[in-house]
Amino acid sequence: MTDTASEAGAIEARLAELGLALPAPAAPVAAYVPVVVAAGLAHVSGQLPFIDGKLVTGRLGEDVSVDQGTAAAQACGLMILAQLKAALGSLDRVERVVKLGAFVNSTGAFTDQPKVANGASELMAVVFGEAGKHARSAVGVPTLPLGAAVEVDAIVAVKPA
């Protein structure tokens, strides 16, 4: 590992290898905190998808394609990582991604929520390897905050500081 990689951390070096950059962690839009660490678990509040600084809005099955929804879910995953880095100081403290919850703004006829959620799930597996494989929920909802296309929350096992 290079000095730069060791300074940034192994996980951040992995993100750089993948050509992925973490966004600035989003501030809460209501009365909650982004991350709560308790009993060795980090509970990450639902994160919305920002791509190139713009919120991805719309509804799957109406005006957002599965590919666009998958990219939005990946953006949510990157925001989860940004929130974890801010809360933990280093993504190397992530021991295991335990569970993701994906909420997909979709029509009643849309049934590909699991494909959309794969955007976040596959990101975690690529970034953390075996430790990124997790349990998951992927559900369709009629609307999300700010009209977001997708929202993803997480539970992550954390190594002691």
C-alpha cells in the first residue's frame, strides 16, 4: 500500500481505484441525525440520491428508468459511505454492512425494486468485498421526501476506534 493509500485508508483507496468519489455528507432535512452509533452498530438514516450535486427525482415505472433508478441507488450508497466516514472518521472502521433498506418511489405496477436496490447493494460488495454482502429490503413506495426517486438506509457493524 502506498503512503497516500495508507493515509487515506484502505477503503478510500479502493473507492479511488474504482473511480468513485464520496459526496459531501448531506445535512438532515428534518429532526434527526445522519448516523447513530450504539452497541457496535452504526444506524445510517435514509440517504437520498445526488448525482453531480443534483437530487434525482421522479418515479420508477413513470418517468425514471430502471437504469436511472439503479444509478440513483448507487448514489444513495455513496452518500451512506460519506455519512459513515463523517461519523466514524474512517471507512476502515466498517466491519460489516449488516442491512440496507431501499425505498423506491414507484408506480403500483412497477415490480423491479430489487433491481433498483442492486445499485447500492453491488456498491457495498465491490467496496468492502465479503464484508459488504448484507441482508436487504427493497420496497416500493408512492412518494419519497423531496420527490426523490430512491432512498436507502443502512445498519453497519463498526470496529472499535
